[in-house]
Amino acid sequence: MTLDDLRGTLIACAGEEDSVALSGDILDMTFEELGYDSLALMESAAKIERDHGVSLPDEAVAEADTPRALLALVNGLTATAA
């Protein structure tokens, strides 16, 4: 999963008008800084699970507080599953 894939997922789950903060270098910004609460993040995680065929533990998603951390989680689980 790439940053652009994640950006698209976040926009799809939050809506286009809420995606202004998703432009530029967002890798190390917290989801809170980007305007995402825990519910929006869990909705994004559910979409990632459907789209990428991985199972994301709720606790791990909650601990992934930046896009970089979430990408590392998803890509690590994808590599393990392959």
C-alpha cells in the first residue's frame, strides 16, 4: 500500500471536503492533526481490510497514530500474508 493509496482511502471515508489537510507531506502528521478521529480511522481500516485483503487488529490500528505507522502496519501484514 502506498501513501497515495492511503490518501485515497482516507478521502473516501471522510469525504472530499475534509481532505484539504491530506495534501503535501502527511507521513508523520498525527491523524488527529489531519482531523481524523478514532471512528474515521476505524472506517478507513475497514476499507483497507476489504480492499487489500488484510486483517487489521483494532489495537494496532489505534496505536498507528500517523500515516507512516499505518502504512507500516498494513504493508507488514501484507508481506506476512504473502
